[in-house]
Amino acid sequence: MIVGYGAFSKQCGLYVSKGAINAHADDIAAAGLKASKTGVTFSPTKPIPDELITALAVASRKDAAV
């Protein structure tokens, strides 16, 4: 899996590799988002910035290729 998405009653989640989360932890925090080991949670009213989604997906793809 490169990227996964989940929508729940109170939040949404973007799921990527652990390495992608670690590599972009500062960017995630700067965007005011919360991260777990393999996901970033957000609300529909405060989505993940497009640039951060791209960066997370690229980093996750690189992890999958190893």
C-alpha cells in the first residue's frame, strides 16, 4: 500500500508508511494536524494541504520500493 484514506463520523485519515510520517513530522505539526505511526488525521473543514499530501505519498512510495 502506498496511501490509504478513511472517513469517519468526526474525522478523516490519510494512511501512509511509517517512514513518510517520520520524514514529514515537522510539516504535519506545522499544518496543525495530528499524526499516529502510520496516519494523519484531519477534518473536512481543515484538510491536509495538497503539497503535504504529495510529499507524504512520494515518501511512502519510496518506502514501498525498498
